[in-house]
Amino acid sequence: MKKIISMLLAVTLLFSILILPGCSASKTSAGGGELNLFIWTEYLPQAVIDEFTKETGIKVNVTMYSNNEEMLSKVKSSNPGTYDIVVPSDYMVQNMISQGLLEKVDMSKIPNIKNIDPAYLKQSFDPDNSYSVPYRGGVCALVVNKKVITDDITSYTQLFDAKYAKSIVALDDFRIIIGIVAMSMGYSPNETDPAILAKISDKLMELKNNIKILDSDSPKTAMINGEASIGLMWNAEASLAIKDNPDVQIINPKEGNTLFLDNLCIAKGSKNLDAAEKFMNYILDAKASAEISKVYPYLNPNTEAVKLLGDEYKNDPAANIPSDIFGKGQYIMNVDKSIDIYNDMWAKFTS
């Protein structure tokens, strides 16, 4: 019996030596771990996430939001480490840096940063790219259904005309919409003078009856199905609407567009820092970045990715915004304490 037990122990030991290290090696090569991603809706294809997991073994848990302020509120009210990656827009990066909500990025771990067009690096909101890497950009596009709207729309000022009552689908994003109203009056979308903001607030209320839907998640739907005939929406949504409904056209208003540049950032207290760095570098890979643009055709700051995209993307004026049009636009900026006035304006508008 002792000999049998000894033999069994020997076999067990041999099994442990031969088999278990193989399992361990396999796990190491696959990577493993988790990543908690907090990102805009309709912004990252599941196929790209799956491929990242396949290559690294890192499981990605995705939570989504519809605007910057919603994201900021949830980050601030959550325990540190709840999120690893967040994707704030330009002005919100600056806001989160000032509040100590972001970790510095070790760029030596992000070699694919070389793929980003220098024109989108070292922006005013993060001059040294210490906290952010560009992800996607674009404009709030003005689109019209030319089958319904026969007038020649060239300016934001025309959107206030009573003939367009309940005709507009607009982003549920107060900085963008208030910014457009300000631009229609010749003011900056980042105005901070209380007296001027009071005038903008009055003008905003004039737009209210013409707004049929506020939707930041899928505003293209209302343009495609004809529920709305004028749209103020993200440019990728405009591109998709135009593909599905040829009567929809993009308009370049004489005042210019509001611009945005969304960025990958590491949330303060990230518990999966290594996974976050791997994810950021993966998303900046040319092939992965190109795959994202095929599904969500925003302005892609990744020059190597654009080389992989066909003429359909390159010649799409809603997806690949022409540089002269983009250059006429204005970024939404941090307005510091004046944000309270903006909040009050929007609360009044949506009540």
C-alpha cells in the first residue's frame, strides 16, 4: 500500500511539473487582467474590443455616457479606480486635470503615438500631452433634408425661423448648442461675460419651439426616418445619415462649426494601469484605428490609419472634414465658474 501511495505521489508530482507550468506560461503569454473603459456611446466597435482581448487576454468592461458633463459627474461621484480609461473632449481634459482626476501618461508605453498627426498634439488643453492622447475629432455638423427644406441654408441664424417649428434634431449637449446660438449672434461659444450670456440665453429660448428632439446617442435616426428635417449632430452621425438617406446634405454655415477633439486618458487611481497603457497603444495602432473609422466615421487624427482607409472615407465631407472648413471652426473651451450660468441656461431651456 505504501508503495502504491508513493507511486501515486510521484505521478502527481510529475504531472504538476509537466502540466501546470505550461498552463502558467499560456496565461502569461495571453496577458490577462481587466480594463474598465468609460466611453461615449456609438464610439468604439465591439469587434475592436474583442480583437484587443484576443491579443492581450485583457477583459474590457465598457460603460457609456452621452456627454462630457455626465462623464465628469460619474467620475467624481465614483470611488477612485472605478474607471481606468475615460474619453473626455478637449475642454474637459483641462477641467479634469485641474481637478486632479487624471493620471499622467507614460508615453514610453505608447509608442504608437508616432501615428498621430502633429497638428492634433500639444493642444492648449494639454500642451505637453502629459495626460491625453488624441482619439477622434470632428465638428457639430449642420445637416438638412433638401427634399423637405427647399431654402438655401447658409447660416445658423436661419434656424430660428418660425417656419422650422419642431423640425430640428439637436445634440443633448448644452455646451455645443449654446455655443452655436452664441456663434449665430457673433459671439464666442466660450463667452463668459454675464451680460452677454443673458442675451444668448434669451436667443436660446427662441430656438426651443423649433427643436423636436434632443438626442446625443443617435440623432441620425431622426434624419434617416424623416422625423426631423434639420440636424445639429456629430459629424460621424451626419455621415451615416447621408449614406442612408441621400436627401440629407451637410451644410457649412458661414459662422463656422464648433469643433471637438476627444482623447484617451487614464482616470486617477486606475487599478489596471498596465492594461490601460496597452489599450491606449492598441487603439493608436493604424489597423485598429482604421477599423474604428469604418464603423464610426469621425475625423481620424491617426495619419497611418487614414492611409489604410479608402476613398469613400477620404472623400466624405462629413467624416473627413476638409481642413479649410475645420480651420474656420472654434473649439469648446473651459469656461471655469461661468459653467454655472451655462447650466442654468440649459435647465431653463429644457424645462
